[in-house]
Amino acid sequence: MKKKQKALTLISLMLNLIFILGIESMPVKAEPLSKSDGSEIKAIKSDLNVDAKSALLIEPSSGKIIFEKNSHEKLEPASVTKVMTMLLSMEAVDSGKISLSDKVTVSENAKKMGGSSMLLDTGEVRTVEDLLKGIGIASGNDAAVAMAEYLAGSEDAFVNLMNKRAEQLGMKDTSFKNCTGLSAEGHYTSAYDIGIMSRELLKHPAILKYTGTYMETISEGRKSPIELVNHNKLVRFFNGCDGLKTGFTSSAKYCISATSLRDGVRMLAIIMGSPTYKVRNKDASMLMNYGFSKYSCKNVFKKGSNVEKINLNKSGSRFFIAKASSDLNAITEKGKDSKITYKCIIDKNKKRYKKDEKVGYCDVYVNGEMVGKVDLRSDRNVKRPGIFSNLKDNIRNVLPQGI
């Protein structure tokens, strides 16, 4: 009888173990998603409990989605709309179309905007940088409209640019009606599309100087200084948070596109339709912490390190060393074997290569997916051999050694 009970107990334990292992080894449900470049990424489902209507967690360097909840649901974004406003502004700055020191005169239309404000006056002159601070820190609707009018002539014309850029980026769930995020019929986007435009904005890291600032005072040219306080409290209370944008209206509820950087790893969390700002911040923090627990940063190249020897003749006697122009890191999943490879693309049309000039670039891959790119520079002055030098090399190669 005792042997029978032991046998039954052993069978029961084995069945439980098989059941547990079966759950652990079940394939994670995944669905293909398209990045803006048309390639596919996979959205990993998770049991994380998010109270908002919609949510998304992204590792932005690769675009890999770690968590999603109703990420394509079309919802009001409130002031998270300003991610696109800031993106168009930063693209104009970084392309040289405008500069941070440009002077912008505030219109009556900009001044009268409701909602959150930078408290600008009609006729007041502010720099582009001041307006970016007003948008990124205080979520100023007046600053957003002033910037829109400066870039496109009118807010309506700027909104056309917003929708055109959204289409270029593959934001299929989006329709912008203004540059501020104030409630308007037909003004909507999705967590997925916010993720796309937020990733694009992160390609302009100078914006983080503003979105990552908690408090700022602008006093030049004013009797009463402008005191800016960031609506994104995670900037102050969450380790590594430096952006990007919060939003709230009574119909949209509480929204955020939040990003943080820790130990070389960046996470991007989007929350839409959260019932309170505390729940929004809690969920965004939980998602980013989850992401940080899953990913780590590996250095591939240090600035100035040798990447590849580039031979300019068959004998290898004439060459240069391609060096990395900056640090390059790869983000990899913890606990998984990650094969890091790279491919150098060198400009072969140059007749001579000068020391420290750009000679090409290097694409870096993790498990076959491109995760980064670094420019390459020559370590010396060297001239590509001519016809006669190549002929000498060819003759030398066909002659027996010792002749």
C-alpha cells in the first residue's frame, strides 16, 4: 500500500513538473509589426498589468516591441501630439533650415491658445530655443503655435506638414488637426504611432536637453521671468528619465511618451487613456523597469578604435586602417546568446585618403538585424596605387619567389 502511495505521489509530482515546464516553454505569442522602413519586428505579449486603454514598450535602437496593449487603437493623444511638433522643429534645426538663436515674434493667435501655456505675450520676441523649452518642459500651447507659425507660416500649414511626415514614417493610425493636442474632432493617433514618431525624435538627442529638464527660468527681455516646470514628473523621480512628453485632456485622459536611459540602455514607454496621472506614471515606470531587466548594453567599438584594415593593392603593402569615429553600442537581450557582426562599406572611388577624413561607414548587426551604424575615418594619408603600381604587383605575384 505504501509503495502504491509513493508511486502515485511520484506520478503526481512528475505531472506537475511537466505542466510547469510546459507553461514555461510555451512559445510567446508574437505578431509581425512593420517599422517605418518596412522591415518586420515582433511584438512580445506579456502578462504585465497596465490599467491604461493602450500601452507600448519599445527598445528604441532596434524598434523591438517588448510589450503592447491595444497599441493600434486610435485615441486622442492630448499634448503627446507635441512629439511631432518637436520632431519637425528639430529636423528644421539639424538640417540648417533654422537655428536655435533665430528670433520668433509671438502672434495674437499663439498668445490666445488655451490649456497649458508658457505665458507668452503678443509681440514678444523669443528664440527658437526658448520656444523648444516652452514646448518640451511646460507643454506650452502658445509656444507650439508660435513655432508652427514660424516654420510654416500658419498652424494649418504646419498641421499639413505634420500629417505628411506621419505618412512618410508609416503612421497609419494618425490624423492631426492641430499642433498642440487640444481636443478636436478627427484628431487621433495610437500608441504604436506615438512610438514611431518618438523613436524618430530620439534621433535628435539635443531635444533631451529640454524634455529632460525639470525646472527652467527664462528672464531675458522680460520684466517678469518665465518659470517653466516640467509636466513629466518622472524626469525628477524616475532614474534616468529624460523625456519625452506628457498629455491630458478630459476626453483623452492621461497620456505619456516616456523615455529613460540606464547603463547605455534606453527604453521608450507609451501610455494612453490612463485614469489618473499617478496610474499613468506608475505604469510607464513599471514598463521601463521591466525593459531594463530584460536588456543590456555591449560596447562594439570605442571612438578611435581600429575597425578594419583596408588594402589598396594586392600585396597589402599600401593600406589604411579604418577607425570608428564614435562609440557604438549594441543592445542585447539578457540571458540569450547574441551574435554581433559588422560590415564595412568603404568609398572605393577616392584616389587618395586623408588622415581623419570620412572614408565610409560600418553597419553593426545583432543576430542578423542591423542595430547601429558608425562612420569610419582613415588613420593616415595614403594614395591609391595607379596602373603601373598595380602592374608591378601583378608581375611580382606571377613570378616565382626569389627572382
